[in-house]
Amino acid sequence: MWLLGVVMMVDNADQSIVRGVATQVESTFHVHDFQISLLASAAVVLNALITMPAGYLADRWHRARSMAVTVALWSIVSTLGAFMPTFTLLLVTRASLGFGQGITEPSANSLLSDYYERDGRGRAFSIQQALIFGGIALGTTVSGYVGQYFGWRYAYLVVSLPGLVVAYLVSRLYEPRRGESDSKTIGQEIENNETPEKVRFFEFGIWEFIKSLTIGLKDDVLTILKIPTLRLTLVGVASILFTVSAIGFWLPVFYQRSYHMSQANAGLAFGLMLILGGIPGLVLGGRLADRLIAKYSTTRVVMPGICAFVATTIFLISFSSKLPFYPVVVLHLIGFLFGAAAVPALRAGLADVTPGHLRGAGFGAFNLTSVIFGSAAAPLIVGFLSQHYGGNLRTAFLIVLPPVYLGAIFLIAAKRHIEKDTMAIFNAIISAVEKEKEERAQKTELD
């Protein structure tokens, strides 16, 4: 659990470098808000292209080893960003990092779902997400300080190098059987559990591999989209992560412009809010998601919906008037707390309703939704709106916040289906166990 969280922490620290040094990069290459937002959105384009195929393969390959190779490669590529002489080359380098989270996200979440049973997944995902927030805070704060005192290029060197150590540690992780935790949850162990056929790259040629992947991925996607809870959850996730990504990327710049803070102090303020508001929210949300699930089966969709309503309202209040800095920081800290509390329950709920052998594809769909509507679109749209309104980030924030209310409604609507979808997985396991017992009995009679 902790190591999988560290993988996501390093990845998000790397992605957050541009938050801390955005002003310096603008000055170096003579670009503006929209071009800077491209640095945040470029990587997610590749991420979006590969996350579903990576999710499909995560259901069929050794997840720990593939993550180790990916982490090592992205650390090396990220370091190259420090030596790019033009903005275009820096953009291309950052865009190539999209393969990192596209591969690691489905595999890490699939592994975590197999490590922990149903009543412990909320806590497990809260730790993972807390480390992600820690990565964002670390990347923003460290890059801001390193950039201010040594230059933005050194920030890329300092933040990206630890990934090589993490890559080695990940390669040593235990690879559990798919669906192992679900069987343990209901006390039904399948002795001869069939594992998906191992994918061998290009064993029968590249075109045959692409054909098999395309057909298999299509079948997997159609299967998971038949799950009502998953469909409604993906819509809710899209709206929530759109706003979280928008505010999260531009908030340090907002502090610099609206409150005349230095680059280092703005990054520090943002990092402290994530740590003091976001991390407690994640821990609290994870614990509530696990404690309440036994009493209220709809907890993992209703709780995120309520949290989204509260967080959005708080952020709207903070941006609606020109409040002094300290009241705004307090509001943002509370907003991050409620927003973060929704995340562990959402991820645990997704694991609950997705069959074990399809969780790679399920989390791939989750990641794709997060990427397209969150990481990719949100910073770009806010950057465009800010530039259109003369650098007014306050107005841009007020425009992109209201859609979260719609996403919260979709999440709460999923409560009608989540219990049925969860029980479908358990019933399938029980049927598989009974079938195995019958086969053993028949074999015994024949002997």
C-alpha cells in the first residue's frame, strides 16, 4: 500500500513542477498563461491514448514489473526537461511523460484492490491518495524554492531523480491473484482460479497483437460499461476532477497575482493547504468509507456526492468576493478537506463494483475520464479564460466551478445500483466455488 502510494507521489511531484516555476518559465520563453497550461495538459494527451490499453494489459501482465520499468523511464525523461533550450522542446518532453501515469494508474489500483478486502479498501486508497497530495505539495513547494534560488531548470533535476530508487523497490512487490481479496471477503477461496492468459508482446507479429488488443479491449469496455454504478460514477468523477484540476494547477499563480506573494511563498501556501486540508480529508474520508459501508451500502457514492456539494460551495464563496488572504486560505483549506474526503470512497466504490479480472480496464476508464475532463481540459480552459479576461483567474474559477454540482447529483443517483452491482461480484465468486466443488466431486466419483 505504502509503496504503491509512493509511486503515485513521485509521479505527481514530477507533474507539479510546472506549478511551482510557471512564472519563471513564462519569463524565460516569453509565453503566457495559455502556453503554460499546455505544459500541464500535454502529458495527459498521451496518457489518455494509452490508459485504456494499459488497463487491458494490466489485467493480463505482471503489474509490479511493468510499473517498475515505467517509473524508471519517466524519471529519466523528466530529467531531460532541465536541458531543453526552447519552449517547444520542453513541451514535447513533458508530453512524452504521459505514458507514466497512463500505465501506473490502472496497475497500481488493480494491485491495491487485490491486496485489501472490501472493508479495508477505503483506508488503503486514502493512504494512496494522501501520498498523491503529498507529491503535489512536495513538487510545487520544492520546485518553487529551487526555482527561485537556483533557476527552474534545477527544479526538474531535484524532483525527478528519486524515481529510480522507487522503480527498484516496486519491482520487488508481491503479485497477488486477481480477485483474491473478493474471495477472502466472503470466505470463499477458489483453489484453481483461472488467471487470464499472459499477453506476449508481438509473439505472432505486431498487427496480430494490435488486433487481439483492440478486440479484447472493446469486449472489456463493453462489459464494464454495463455496470450502472460505474457509468454514473464516471460522470461524477469527470465533473469533480475538472474543477479540482483547474483550481489545483492555477491556485499558486492566483496567490501571486491577487495577493502579491513571491513564487516560493505561493508554492508553500499551496503545499501547506494540501497537507493540512487535503491529507486529513483523505484519511477521514477513507475511514468513514470503511466504517459506514457495513451499515450503509450506498456510502461509497453518497458520501462523495455530499462532499462535492460542500467543497464547491466553499470555493465559490472564496472566489465570489475579494476577501483578505487569511480568510481565503482558511476557506480553501476547508474546501480541500471536503473535496479530498470524496476520493477514497470513490476509488473503493469503483473496486467494489468491478470484477477482479477487469479492474485494470475499470481503473483505466476511471483514469481516462480523469485525464480528459480533469488534467487535460481543466488547466487549459482556465488558462484560456484567464487570458481572455486579462489574467483574471478569479473570474475563470467562478466559471468552471458550478458543473461540479451536476457531478454530485450523478454520484448520489448511483446509490440505486451499487448494492446490486457489488453483490453480482460476490455471487459470481460463490458460483465459481460451487462449480469447482462439483467438478472435484465428479472427479472423485470417477476415481
